[in-house]
Amino acid sequence: MFADIWLFIQDEGHRTVLTWVGSGIAAVVAGIWAVCRSIKEKKPKDKGSTIIVRADHGSIAGGHDVHIGSIDTSDKTKR
């Protein structure tokens, strides 16, 4: 069986056809992969999930898109 396959591959014409077929299959698979990735990225995000952010013992915490210019960490209650 392997001898038959080897004889088939040794023919220049068969190798050319196999090259074209393999390249075509690779191009189709790459195209399908690209379409699947773009469809997955376009799906709306789950709005039902809740993000909980918690800060304890005088620490600072932020959830999403937090922009802070300056933070005053001095304890004003100990004057």
C-alpha cells in the first residue's frame, strides 16, 4: 500500500495536483476561520453580568474605565 502511495507521489503531475488541492483546502479553512472569528467578535456582550468591586481598610478600587487625576490619601480624621 505504501509503495503504491510512494509511486503516486513520485509522479511530477500528481505532485502538482496535490499541491493545488492542498493549497485550496488551506485557503478555504483559513477563510472559514476568519469568518468564524469575526462572527464571534460581533456577538453582543452579556449585559446581565455584574461586576462587583470592593475596597476595604481605606484602600482604593475601581471597576471599569476609572480615570483619577489625583488621590488624597491623608487621614483627615486624625487631626
